[in-house]
Amino acid sequence: MTRAHRPAIRTGFRLQWEAVQNTFVLLYPEGMVKLNTSAAEILRRCDGARTIDEIVADLEATFQRSGLQDDVVRFLDLAATQGWIHTPPP
């Protein structure tokens, strides 16, 4: 995965707010993944339109932090390995 990829949540998965659990979850036919705040914020930006660089820039601006690139890429690699997102070639 390169910084030019535009990750998107894979078909069959749905990111949604669960009020009862007070957190975002990723739903899929076989179950549910309860997400921590950081994971949810990253996945909320995986719309297939934004590059990884754009996702990182948005997160850094939103949370007024810098140096998030490595953590975001590490999480996206995990999400891709788990099959939660897909990253079509740029």
C-alpha cells in the first residue's frame, strides 16, 4: 500500500455508531468489531476518494497533532490484512 492509495471500507462491511456501546463498530455478516476512537476516526475517512496522505493530513488538522503517518499506515495495513478495507491501485 502506498500513500497514493485511496482506501475504502470493503463491500459487506458497515461502519456505524452504536449508541448502546457508546462507540463506533464495524459490522459484517459474521459479526462485529468494536473500534477504539483512533481506529474509528481513520476508518471514517476511508471513503475511496481520499489518499492515505489526505487522510493523514485531515486527522492531523482535526486533532491538531503531527507525525501520525506511521500510525495511520500501520492501522490501514492491519485493516487490509483483516479484510476490512480494500485499496484499489492508484
